[in-house]
Amino acid sequence: MLLLMAMKLVIAAFHEGGTIPALHTCEGADLSPAMEWTGAPASTKSFAVIVDDPDAPGGVWNHWLLYNVAPATQSIAQGFRHGKLGDSGKNDFGKPGYNGPCPPRGGGPHRYYFRVYALDLPKLDLTSGASRADLDRAMRGHVLAHAEFMGRYERK
């Protein structure tokens, strides 16, 4: 019997469902946390990373869009800067790269989903600075597997 291993994403800076440390938020150094994933299908040709907040007052807020990441990649170091590993889309702060949790004060805790997608294309037909809608459209029908890890953050 063949057992298939599901993709798994781990962020050592906090526990699944736990509080994201200030270091990774707008109230700290605003550094992306280190991420590591396993279990991608052997046929993976590239990865994409999306970090978003579905609890934002105006709807889903995108904190990080990264795509065209080489298939040999299985981790991203803390403090990753855009342009060194793949192509960065424009987040909802209007910037490339990672911008961490920064919910409105007094609005309660927000959930932040860190997701990595294994894709069957070596390169998505997108230029740097693509929007979330562009990225979603380009990935449609090409996701082999994905993993997610959720953290929470609240500004007081």
C-alpha cells in the first residue's frame, strides 16, 4: 500500500493558532518569520506563498505574495527580502514583500494564514508586482498540494 504524505508547513516562531510575536508585526521589526515545509509532491515545479488576514475590516488583507519559488526550496529564512527567492506580488500595503500583522487597535485578535502552494508550472505567467487576483488566476488549475499555518495577533 502506498502512503501519500500531505504537505506540512511549520513556523517555529509561534504555535499553530498561537500569538504571532511582535517581531513579525508592524509593532516590532516587521520581519517575516522563518517558514519550513515538507511533503510537496515530486512533480512540483515551483511554489507560491500567500499570507493574508481574513478578519480585516474591509475584507481579506494580503500581507505577502511570493511566487515562482524554485522547487528545491523547502524553507524561507526569517527576515526574507523580496527579489532573492522568487517574484513578489504587491501586498495590500502597496509594497512588494512581507508586511506583518497590523490590525486596527481595539478590533480584537485577527487570524493570519500563512500558505504555501506546490504548483505544476515552473513559472507563472506574471511579472513582479502582481495582485492577489492575478496570482489566484494564474495558479488556478495548477495547484498540486498546499499547506497552511495560522497565527493570531491583536493590537491593543
